[in-house]
Amino acid sequence: MKVLWIEDHPRAGELLAAAAAAASRRRYGIDLVIATSLLDAERKLRLERFDLVVIDLMLPDSTDEDATVTRIANMGRFRVAIVSASDKRQEVMDSLVRAGVDCAPKAVGKEELPLADFVRRPELFRDFLYSLMPDAGQKAKSVAG
């Protein structure tokens, strides 16, 4: 599963990269790309195809959370998930669901993510990503089994 994670907080990005490296060593089939801004994400979406795009709504180059997800969601065919500390995260996710966007139905609070645990236990990272995109988890299990 190829994942674009839009995250501007440097420490969170480091932990996500470490978790992805640990998952790769276990051959979990996760290819993680990190974008640090909306413009960086748009550039990467033009150059590569992704199965899942995880969006932090509070980005340094975007002050309008609704516009952020709209711009990203209109750039291709992929599943969208919101992982953000924004108070509006579920409201924004609900508007995506109403608009018919392929997205995880529940936004995740970034403060709830066990990033350090993802590094120590990469299966938690894999399971978290599969929870955002259940079809990918089923495909991976059928390929492995």
C-alpha cells in the first residue's frame, strides 16, 4: 500500500518515517511518503500514485481546512483519511463523506496516535493504516496467505 502522509510537525514526521522503515523491514508492504506542506503534497500527488492520503488539516501554507481537503481530494483516485489536532477534523470529514469522497468515516486525533509505539511495534502502524483503508488489509492478507 502506497501512502502519502501530509504532516508538517518535524518530530511526528521522523517517527512516521521510522515506523515505515520498521514496517518495511518486516515486509508489511507499506510505502510511506511524507509531505510537509500542502504544496509539497500537491507536487507529490502529480508525480506519484497513492492508495491512501493522510491529511493533517493544520498546515503552514493553508489556513482553510475545508479548502485543504478539497484541493487534495480532487487530485486523484485514492482514499482520504484525516489525522489532525484540529477541532474541526470530524466536521471536515463529515463534509467529505457527504460529498461522496472515498474516505475513512472517522477522523483521528493526532494527539491520540501512539507514534513511538508504531516505531517499536510496526504491526501497530500497519494495523492503523489498514483501519483507515480496510480493503488494503484484506488484499495483503490474501496475498500473504
